Amino acid sequence: MAESISLFKELQASRHVLDNGLKVLIREIPNAPVSGAWAIYRVGSRNERPGVTGISHWVEHMLFKGGGKLNKGDIGRLVTNVGGEYNGFTSKDFTAYYEILPADQIEKGLLIESERMMNAAFDPREVESERTVVVSEREGNENDPEFLATEELYLSAFRFHPYRWSEGGLKQDLLRITRDDLFDHYRRYYTPSNAMLVVVGPSSAKKMLPKIQEYFGPLTKTDPPHDVHVDEPAQSGERRVEIHAPSEADYVKVAYHTPPFGSEDIYGLIMLDAVLSGSRLFAFGPGQASGRSARLYRALVERKIASEANSEFWPTIDPSVFALDVTVWDGVSIDRAEKLLLDEIDKIQRSPPSRHELERAIAQIKAQYAYTLDGTARQGFVIGIFEMIASLETMAGLIQKLEKITPQKVSHIAATYLTEQNRTVCRCAGVRNNHDS
């Protein structure tokens, strides 16, 4: 228990809020050679509606095009000229941007993110150019049978909540979204009151705050946007869908609805995920558990029933799903693969995992935590995301709560949530290429 507490003390950050509502978290790492700036916005595919799916991801693309004090190409030049790196991405719950820079160049990151926050240009010519890019991305995804199966799984598991569509959006929406749609979305969600800035590096909060105030303080204060609140009705029976797509493999994907992050049951679900396929809770790079000692790997991959077999459970703002994913071994029937997958769920519901399995899962999570501490980028990301989804305090007690989960609790959680009534199954039957001449 003491070890868990000391782990979190190594990742403490100070909190501040500017007058315009911008939340700021500063993590000091004495003698660090680099600094990182993360700007995270509470907007993703969760904030979209039919007709404009994919708009958050498209706005993310547009915010690398300049505006305000930055011309097109300036972001890349400012960062790469000093040997730094930068990027951005969109998820279901948030959109994030970052710059990793030499320690004495952090103001370049502050300049970029302050201009990005409220001064992006949205040149109509750039909008049309980027339309080609996002549509091309969508078409590329449509050529991936595993993407199609995952998309169909979420479209079937969620009937009303916007978690049902993928971050990239639907092609028909991407073809008709206008420049005004994009700009309105940007103006609604890209405000200091809907954003968080995380700065990680050798400078103290006392030194960083005046600089942050200089760049972000003048930005206009606005009311936070209206938050999305859609309750997905409880599922009343198993849902099944089967698709056919050109593929040399078959896929089985399963989803079970889960409670929101505030529920105490999420700790049992995290441990269930770790027992089934290995922990990935802090795995943002090296340190990701291979899962070779986990149940699904031993039951399906080692026995050549599947080439890959995983479970997945991630913290989200709203109730989401516990997912299972199997790539069927060539020559094995999709029916057999699905049956053996569901047999593993039945086993863990009837027989609690061993104490050793839980100890191994905790060891994996602690190792991933240690890897997180090894890089400025990872630290900024994990601080920001936990604060966005829940709070740093939740993260502080996370390992302690996981250590209290018993084998019996894991079985109880599996029996409570991984039920036939609460289950959605998507099977992708691959349509093989004819290799005969």
C-alpha cells in the first residue's frame, strides 16, 4: 500500500485556473532536458450528432493550418527547427494536441497552443483540401475488415449514445460538412473554459504561471458549452450482426455495457480485463503487457484457435463497454472460435481467478506506471487524461483500490456485466481472394 502511495507522489501536479476558465496543471521534473505542453479539449465524437459525424476529427486537422500569429506551416517549423515533436489526435471523449521541446523552448509550445485555442483560420481552400484527406482516411478504413467489424459492433451496441459512431465519421457526412459547420464547432468547443493545459518540464509552477498567463490570459472568457447527456437504455437481450468483407481472416467482436467511471465496479472490470488479456492501463509506449500469460492468449492463441485474442476496457466519461476481440486462426471455423471465447467468460464467472493472476496484473500495472514516469510526453498525457475523465485524485488511489479487488469480486463482476442479455456480437466472415490463376 505504501508503494502505491509513493508511486503517485512521483506524478503530482499543481492545479491552477486562469480568470478565463482555463484549467492549468503543471508538473515539475527537476533537471529534465525537455518540456511538454498538452492542450486537451473536452470534445470528441461524443459531442457529435447525425449529419456531422467526424467533425471533431476534421477540426483537429484544420488546427494545424495556422491562424492568428501563425501562418500555414509555422507550427511544424517552430517545433522541428529546435528538434522537437508535435501531434494531435481525437478520441470519443476529447481532442488533444502536444509539443515536446527542448526545456528552454517551451514558450514555442505555449504560443502554438494559445493561437490554436481561439485564432484558427479555417481558410475555405484549406477546408476543401482537408476534406480530401479525411474522406481518404475514411475510405482507407473501409478497406480494413477489422475496422468495419469494430464499427458495426459499436453501431449495434449503442442505439442512441454518440459513442456509437467512430471518430472518423461517416463518409456521407464528411462529403457534406461545410466550412461554417467546422467553424461553428470550433467556436463552440475551443474555449478556455472547455480546455486544459498541462505543462511538464524542469520549470516550477512559480516560473511557468506568468508565461502561461502571458499567452493564455488575454483569451476571451466564454461560458462552457452545453455538455452532452444521452442515457443509453439498458439492453434487453443479445444483439447479433454478421458482415461479409474481403479478408483473409474472420473476426469475432463482443461488447458488454458497463457503468460510468464513477462506479466502484470499474476497478473490478479493470482487473477482469487484466486477467483475460493483460493490463494496458498506463501502456502509452514501452511497458505494454504482452498478454502471453493471460487467459485469452493461453486458451485461444497458444491452441491455434486465434492469431490474436484480447479484451479491452478503458476509462470513459459516459458508460461504455467491455470489449472482446478475436482474429480467427486460418482453417478454424468462426463458430468454434466464438464458442471457445465465450467458454472463457463462463469459466471466469464460475471459478474465481487465482490470487497469483491478480498479483501478476497488479505487477503489470505498476510496471506500466514506472514506464509512464520515464517520459515527459507520457506524463503529460496521463495527467491530462485522468484529470479530464475523472481526476488526479482518482488516479492517486487507483492502484490501492485495484489491490483490494479479490478473486471472488472479479468473478462477481464478470457474472454481473458479461451476460447474454447485455451482449452484442459482431462477426466478420472474410470473403477470401481467389488465388487461382
